[in-house]
Amino acid sequence: MTDNIAVLIKDRNRQYEGLRTSLGLLLEMAEVKMFVLNHEIENMDEAYSENMEFIDEMEGERYSNNRDNVEKYGFEFATLPEISQMLKQARLVIPF
């Protein structure tokens, strides 16, 4: 059985850590949903962009309630109530 894990990134200073955790969990065959809440991704450098592409290639999911992340970086938009429902379905929520 595949683990359903949500990585919740609210702290701007820990967005890299959240992204790396999401990627590492995907490598371990977990089902991962990464959420960036209430802020736009900062410091979008080449390494961060490449890691997000790896998440997409490995069928991870990326959500944000910030429309800038949707328009600029390809996240799927989700409202806070929608995110809340997805978090309830997760077996594990890892906050950053």
C-alpha cells in the first residue's frame, strides 16, 4: 500500500526543505501532495525549478492557494477548504 503524504509549506524560509522532502518521499514510492500556502515561491533558481520538474515527472502533485504560483510555476490552485479536505485524506502531514 502506498502512503498518502501531504507536505505543507507555510514558512517561506523552509520552502527548499519542503520541496526536497517531497521529492525524497516520491523516491520512496509514496503518494505526495505538496502545498505552498499563503505566499509566492521566493528565490526560484534553477535547482528549485528542476526539482519541481522532477516532482511532476514522478507524478507528485503541487497545490497552492496563491495564484502567482499557479500562473508562474504551474501549481494547481486550491482553496483553503479544498486543501483542508485533501489534508484530512492524508495518512501523514509534514508541516514546514
